[in-house]
Amino acid sequence: MKTTDIRILLVDDEPDILEIVGYNLSSEGYDVYTAKNGVEAIAKAKKKKPHLIILDVMMPEMDGIEACEILRSTPGLENTIITFLTARGEDYSQVAGFDAGADDYITKPIKPKVLVSKVKALLRRTKDNTEEVEDIVQVGNIVINREEYKIVNNGQEIILPRKEFELLSLLTSKPSKVFKREVILDKVWGNEVVVGGRTIDVHIRKLREKIGDHHFKTVKGVGYKFVL
């Protein structure tokens, strides 16, 4: 996909952020749209179907956490990357952000060129994860549709946030194999973006709630495995 085909939605209530960051992303050739709050972001995301949403946390009308939760449950946005843009020193929980369905977070203030590099890494990571695999696979009673990012578990359809889906897809690719934590971070999050140490644990907890606790086994000090 060409850079000019990639749509980015930048959401922040600070006009300077929208102008400066938007300019730098546009200069790289990206198709950039902006919104000033969560309500506006949801409306534009539904219309434009962006590949990436950069979402501020503290905003009027609707904050980033609530907006992220709604975006994640919106049909057509299953494959959209969402990264939070958070102020340094802000009372913000990474766990709450990942719980809401975010893929990553960026701390501001940040130099525009550095932010552009992070955006490229996020988009490149997504491209790297689209290698040739079967679109639909079945593991036990679980059917995984990689094309639609959809899970059917015992006949019940489940829509998972992107990272939960990719984590489940990785673990079920080789049932009973123990995946080391560093391998999971590299395959699901990529090694170019640092995420919190509890990130994997949070996503595993969510998968246990949705798919079934008995399917996910912790190997203490090593990682996780999927069992039938």
C-alpha cells in the first residue's frame, strides 16, 4: 500500500498539536484527518475508516478511553490501529488504555519527527503481520477468521480488539507450544515500540474472560501456551 493510500485520524483538543503533527504527517504523504474530541473522532472514523487513529486521552465531551472503547466495537474498524497520545505526568493508566483496546501509546511532548518515526513503525508492524496465512482456521471448537478479525467460539461470534486477536492467533497457531514472553512481544507488538511489562498479562486476562480460562496456561517465568 502506498503512503498516499494510508488514512490517519489525529484526535486532540489542542489546535497546535493538530496543526504541527498533522502537517508533519501530511508532509510524509499520509492522508490526514483531524478531530477535536472523542465524539467528533467517532463520527469521522466511521466515515473515513482510517488505518491509524492517534488519540489524545484528556479531551472535552468524551475522553480518549471512552472513545477507544466505542471505536473498538464499531463495525469496519476492527483492523484500525489505535495509539494513545498521553501527556507526561498525566494520571493515566496504561492498563486502562490497553483494556479499552488500544494497540500502543505515545508520550508527549514529542518531537514531530520522532512521532512520524513511531507512526511508520506502527504501520510497518501491521504490514509485517500480514504474511501469507490461511484466512480461516479451526482449533477445537474455536474458528478464527483472520480476514474479518472474527472469532466463533462454540457457535458464538466474538469480535476481539486487534492485539487480543493477534495474540490468540499466535498462541493457537501451535497448540500446547509454550511461547516465551519476548517472542509474544516481538510477534504481536513488534520490537520497535516499548510497551508496559504487564501488557501481555492484561491481554491474556481478557482472552480468558472471553474464550475460556482453561485454554490459556501460564508457564511461570517463561510465557504462555494455548491448550485444547
